[in-house]
Amino acid sequence: MADRMKATDNLDSILRLSAVVIIGLMIWNYSLVYHSPYPEKLVELEQYPWWRALLIIAIVLGALWCPRVGVLVALAAVLYMSDVGTMAIVS
């Protein structure tokens, strides 16, 4: 039983680390590098209220799973909404 718990903890640690790395790379690629545009589908989805609710749900679920993941998901969501809002004002 203890070995199974240890294997689950290792898998959970690997998944958390990979989620942090993937979200961190997404933040780096889309939000910190100015010349990297968002995919067209993400820009189109911003106008729908259900998409914003889905972002909030993703933030809550990420924070419940791991606080680091939740913080990065929240940062990615804020930067995404800010960038897409800025693009809408500029265009």
C-alpha cells in the first residue's frame, strides 16, 4: 500500500512540475514576447462570457490541485485578457 502511495506521489509531482513548466512557457511565449500573436481561435473566444467562466474554473481547479499551478494559470489568464483587450482597442 505504501509503495502505491509513493508511486502516486511521484506521478503527481511529475504532473505538477510539467504543468508549471508548460504554463510558464506559454506565459513566456505569448505574454512576455511582444511579437508573438495569440492563435486566432483564442482571440475569437475572448468575446464569449462562457469562455471567461471557463478561465475562472481553470484557475480554481488549478489552485485546488497545486497553488503554484493556480498562480500561474491566474497569471496566464490575466495576461491573456489584458493582451486581447489591448489588441481590441488598438485594432
